[in-house]
Amino acid sequence: MDHEFSPAKTCKSVADEDIITNLPEALKDKILCCLPIKYAVRTCLLSRSWRYTWASMTELMFRRSDFASGNGNEKDDACRFLKFTDMFLSLHNGPILKFGLNTQGIEMLSTGGHIYRWMLKLSRNGIKEIHLRTSVLDRYKIPSCFFSCDRLEHVYLRACILTRGNSLEDLVASCPNLEQLHLSKLISMNHINIHSTKLKMLTIEGHFQHLNLHTPYLTSAVIKLNLKPDTNDALTARCNFNLSQFIASLSDVENIRLHGRILECVEHEFLIRKPQKLFNRLTDISLEINLGNPKEANLALFLFSNASDLRFICLKLNSRNSVVPPVHFWESIDSHVCLFQNVHAVGMINFTGSFAELGFLKLLLEDAPVLRKVKIRNKGLDRNVLKNLLKMRRTSKEAEIVIL
Amino acid sequence: MAATTADGSKVVGGGEKSNVDEESKMITLFSSDGERFEVTQEAAAMSQTIHHMMEDGCVDDEGVHLPNVGSSILAMVIEYCNRHVASPDEKEDIRSFDAGFVNVEHHTLFDIIRAANYLDVKELMDLCCQTVADSIKSKSVEEIRELFGIVNDFTPEEEAEIRKENQWAFE
């Protein structure tokens, strides 16, 4: 196959005839949308056909960092960015399907009304996807005009804050087509109630004390609960979650990720009933877990026993709320029950070689018939522990243990 | 696992039987100039267009005719799909493959974009459009015109007017 080299500047690559202007509008749009937005607008000078091509771009990404002049004048840069975005949106003509704002400047989202004007424009232009990313120093409340963007399918909010009268419940209710909701670095002082049968992907990461989720058709569920470092136990921090019912309701889920302190909030009761093959499509599990804590270990076992198609497991290990003396939880699992029949790859991070961790590893290696790789990231293991680890019996001949 | 023909003169693997061979799960594709390509169903399914045809049962014994895609471009698209289906987890290798893949003349790149659009291969579209965008990014207006053969049909007065109209974009 001949791949001819066309370098950027050295060779004068002059095309004999116009190869780009006659591309279908949708393709030109796509190319423009791949450009930093400033450069996309400048195509207005190329030729008459290109004069307003930029003005009908369907996917807009405004990045504050693209406007850094490098002369250290933050306020100046912020001004130019605001002016650019204002002008662009006022001259833009046509549907806007995706809008992204990536900023870290102070006052960007709170004062001056800019974000409200922009959201208003978007709500009038059929917006489907919104990404608002700011730094944790510039937290913002969800503007209420979000609630009139009824075509929204995908919302990504970083560093927003939920206070009284500003609820996710309303957002979800006013967007009947919402399929993806991602909240990162969230602070919520309020109740979080999310009821949706359309929602497919949900991420909630941040500080919150209440979570009531009814989203049974999720394919991806990611929850990470951050607590103040001196908090001992999530339950004593007056957290109120319906976590157990939520997890048990996710029959279509393909990927579950539970990190931070969230596993400390699981209630025992629901685990007593054991439905068969609950999670038929679950292939990926990632947990931040203390394998030696019976409550957390029970949840992990519940997931493993009910996910017959499980392929990838990632465990971020800790030893918070450990029980003394350690219990023989993983050793006492009935070896006839094949928990890991399709598991290919397992990662264990912060492995310390504790009793429970070794017990789990032993069970995994003995049980998983198609296991290929176990990656263990450790914080300095005793040589004897390492030796014994590597000597553990492996049912899968191809199982490889990689210690990092 | 995938067998492709660059020149289409030989059929690898399939033979005279039905071209949707259940056992090796192959499918035949015909380019606009009649050349024949055997591809695994898995690689072909990277094209949402073909994937939907397979799902809807629209693929007959003959295979799929693609009147909008010439043989040389189809061969490249198939090469891309095969590579991406083969080892999707090896990110480094795939990245360097992609970089080499788009290292072609612009008019070829646009042909691939059109084909990827018709066949609805999202990853290939994204890759090629980003490549075109990257080649525009650092250039002046005049350089961009040269690169793509765009004829400047503005009068000097028009140009000046546009610069004023969009001054905010040039600050």
C-alpha cells in the first residue's frame, strides 16, 4: 500500500483543484468541529462558500485554555474568552447539538449572566449534549434554563453544587430523553433523587449525604463517595443511601464502579435473598473495598455470584474498618460454586498481602478457568509473602501474575 | 483471522460456497468497480451500515455491493477495520498504526472520509477528520487555500469587510 508522505510545511502541497469545498455539509461540519473553535471561525476568509460555514457548526467546544495569551494577564484572557463566546453564539445560526465549556477562570460561571444567556440560546436550538467543566474553585449551580432544554440526552457537569431549590430531580424530570448523566466533583447539600427509566449511564462522584436512585435500566453505574478525611465511617456521617436496592435493581448493567467510601454504606439485609443470575450483562466490576470487612466482602461476593459473564475485575484495596481478628471469609467460600468462570483479567491496587487479600487471591486463582492476567500493584511486599503468592495453585494454565 | 484481497483477483478462504460462511463468519464486499473482498463479519460490523444490513437480514448470498466505494479506498478501510478488531486492547500499537494510516495525500484522506461516512465507521471518521483539522490548525488562510486548492473569490473590499465583521475572532 502506497502511503505518500505529505508533510506540513516543507513540501508545497498545492492541490490542483478544490478538494474540500465540495464535501457534503455534514463532513465539513465535522472537520470544523475538530478544530479549536477560534480557527474554525477563521475559515470564513477562505472563500465565499466558506464565509458562513462556521456559523452552522453543530458541535461547539469553548476552552478557556485556547485563549491563554501567555502574557500572564488572566483577566485579559478571560475577557477575550467571554467576548468570543458571546459573539460566536449570537452570530451562530442553526441547531447546536453539543456544547462544551471548559474553563478554570474565576467568575466564569457565576457573574455577568453569561452562562444564563448561553444556556438560553442552547435551549432554543435543540441542544442534546452539554459539558460544563470548571475547577473546584469556581463552583456553580445548575442554571434553571437547563430545565427548558428538553432535548438533552447527555449532561456532564464538573464542579457543580446542588443546594436547596436546585435539584437533579427537576433536571431529570424535564429532560425525558436524558440517557447519560455524569457529575464529577459534585457537592450536594441536598437530597439527590433520580428517577428515570431512560437513563443509561450515570456517574456521581463527589461529596453527598443522600442518594435515592431509581434507574433500573442503567448499563453503566459509577458512584464515588468522598468524605472528609477524618470521617471514620460513612454510616456515622449520617449518610442516607438506597444503595443496596439500587444495585439489586440493575439487571441490564454492564459496568459497575463503586469507589471512595460508598461500600461502607451497604446494608446487609438485601443480601440474604439470592436471586439467580441477576446480572447477565455485567462484564466489568471495579470496587474500592476492604476485602477483610464482612459487609463489603458480602457485597463483592453478591456481585461475583450473580454475574456469570464477568470478565474484568479491578479492586482498589484498603483496610478501613477492619475486623479483628480477621475472618476466614474468602477461604470458606464453597469451591464448587464457580464464581469467576469467565474472568480474564484482574487488577489489585494497594495490595498489602493481608489475610483477606491473600484469601481472595487464592480463591480467584483456584476458581477462574480462563484467567489470563492478574496485575498486583503493591506497596512493598514481604519476600515470603511474594513467594507464597507466586506459588499459589492456578487452575488456568495461562494465568500470569504481574507484580508492579 | 481476516482475509482480505488487495487486488481482488483471488478469493481467499471462501471459495464457491455461500459468501456468508457460517463457520468462519466471512462476508463478501464488492467495491464500485466490481472487485471482491472477503472480510470477517466482525471487521465488517465496524461499519454500522453493513452491521445493520447484516442484522436486518439484507445480506443475500452474493454479499454486499458498495457502489459508492472504489476498490483502493475499500481496501484501506478494510485494513483499518481488520487492525482495530484484531487487538483492540493494544493502545500503543493501534496509535502508531493509525498515525501511519493517515499519512496519505489529502485527496486520499477525503476519499476515505467519504467512504467512512457512507459506511458509517465512526472511529475512522473521527481519526481522518481530526487529521484534516490538525493540518489546518496551524496554517494561515492563504496556506489553507493552497493545501486544499481553494480559490479565493473575495474582492479585497469583501475581505476587509469580513475581517471587520469577525474582528472578535482575530483578536
